[in-house]
Amino acid sequence: MSNIEEKYRKAGEIISGAGGTPLPVNDTLMKLLKFFIMEDEVDFIHAFNEKKSQTMDQLKQSSGLSEDEINVKVKKLAARGVIFNQPNSKGIMVYRLLPLLNVGTFEYKFMGKLEKSDRDKEICTLFNQMFVDLKSMVQSNYDAIIPMLMAGPPVDRTVPVLENKPKNEPVKIIINKDIKSPDKIVPSQRVEELIQKFDEIALGHCFCRHYKDLSGSPCKQTDLRETCFTFGKSARFTSEQGFSRMISKQEALQVLKKVEEAGLVHKAYHPNFDTSKDETSICNCCKCCCANGVDAMIAPIANTTNYLAVINEELCIGCGKCVEKCHTHAAYLDKDKKKSGRKEDLCIGCGVCAHFCPQNAISMKEGERIVRIAPKKG
């Protein structure tokens, strides 16, 4: 192995340990890295070996480069979604090495506009292979890996749809009187309220659907693509690098109306999975493309939600609309009763079933829950 190959392999190990989803450091990963990290930048990636987030002074010491040299490299790497460069809460610029996946280079690459060039197609082919490799790794070590991953913290939070479309009226909320945590910070449960919290909002492409487009497997649920929101410093980063565009609150609410009509699920993301902290982004997920959805998952999905769908059998007419719209296969038709049913352990409380129910027969019961769903074995 040549010296430069050794350097890329070391960079791959460092990036794989930068958070997100750990990836096998194999030929596929090495080829991908060469699209996003040039040969004269590999040594700079090595500077993040011990500490993935650093100030300028720390980077000068770990890299041995001057401030001007660091700024040149950071500018290029940030534009490729390799380094996140934004000030912290104290106004100090922090440079954070991003993982390749969840959330990092993959998401930012496909969040922006694509040229569908030979280069982009090759990158897409390599990511395809990486997902095949990742799935093989999970399946080959299923009994060891899945229990460990199932115990991890929830990656995202469902923000429900709480309006019934056919009857143009609110979805009934069942108050859970057993909740005894008044001091706990409860994050916004209405997506409109969440939007109003932020002055900086950026809109980019859904990276999952965008990636599937280039893979030749376009979304079966919607033609909407610009549906991925980032907020605050994440909005500044994605817009500065051309991955997204800054939008007004009014446009954000208009987009949200469209995604709800398409039956997409609002998924909010918080720093370090801490729901007491302000959201960094919202994805609006489909059933067939999104990696945090049951139909496309490779590893387990872990989601926190504050609601559970409850079906009123007296109102239910057994039309199956909820079964058609459910993202996690929690809804089903009971052939004996000729009514809809719901599997509690699969329900993420997204409200999509309630939104489309022609009888407004589905209520949402309050109560924070964590839903974990494992991929099938074999």
C-alpha cells in the first residue's frame, strides 16, 4: 500500500469515528473519500484524530498549519460537507469534522442541487455500494449488533400532524392524566410553533429522495424534493455552502402544508439527541426512501414521540386509509371486526393516519414514548 493510500485509510478511520453511523473502512469508503478530500488535504483530516471539534488555536497546534493555511483548507472542505464551521454559543468559531453519514457529507451532498454529471453518478454508485456493505455488516453480525443499536438513544423526534383533512377539523387529543413531570421541558408539538421559534430558516432538498432519484429509484410517494429544513447555525452553514437557501417563515409554512398533503412525516433533530435543546433541523420523510423509515432502514430506527394513535371503533368504517398512509406498518385492518387496528410498539405518533381518516376516527393520546424498530434478520 502506498503512503497516500495509508493516509486515506487513516482518514477513513478518523471520519468513521466522528459520530453518526460507523462505517467499514474498505475500498468503497476509500474511493468515496477521494471525491471529497484531496490528497493535499488528507494530513489536515489527521489533525482531528484526537479531537473532532476544535477552535482555531487548537487546530493550529494539532495540524501544524498557520491560520491562513487552515482557513484555505476549511473553506474547501466545508463546501464539500466534510467540516462544519460555525461559532458556538459564546461566539467562538469551532471546526467540527463531520461523519460521512448521519449527519454529514452524504446528507449535505444530496441536500444541494445536483448536476447529474458523471461525477455525481459515480459518487451515487459508491454510496449505493457503501449501503450494501453496511447492510451486509449488520446482517452478518445481527445477533451482536442489533441489541447494541436497539439500546441507543432516539435519533429523531416525531412532530405530529394534528389536523384532520377530510372534515377540516382538529384531531382529538386524549390528555394523559398519568403524566407527572410538569418541570420537564416539552419541545414544540406543533410544527407551526417550531417554525415560529427561528429567525434563520433554510430549505434544501430531501437528501434521501434526491439520492434515490440519481440512483434510478425515484420516490413512490411524492414529487416534492425541497423539503429539508435547517435552523440557526445549521441554516447558516447549509446556506453559506450552497446546500440550501434561506427562506421566510411564510414560505416554510407553505412548504409544510404541501408535505402534510403528501402524507410525509415531520422528523425533528436535536443536538446530541437532547430534546430540551432547540431543534437543528426538520426532515419531512416518505415511506420508501428515507433511511429513518421502516421500509428503507439498514440498522434499527429509534424515535421519540409524544403521541400514540387511538382508533375509535364506533366511528371507524374500515376503509383502510390509515393502513395505506402508515409509515411504520403500525396500522392494519382487522378482518373479523372489519375495523382498523394499531400495533402500539410500531406507532410513532406522527398523526398522518389521523390527518387522512375520512371519519376523523383517530385520536392522539399524549405521553412521551420511545419507539425502536429493528430490521428483519436475513
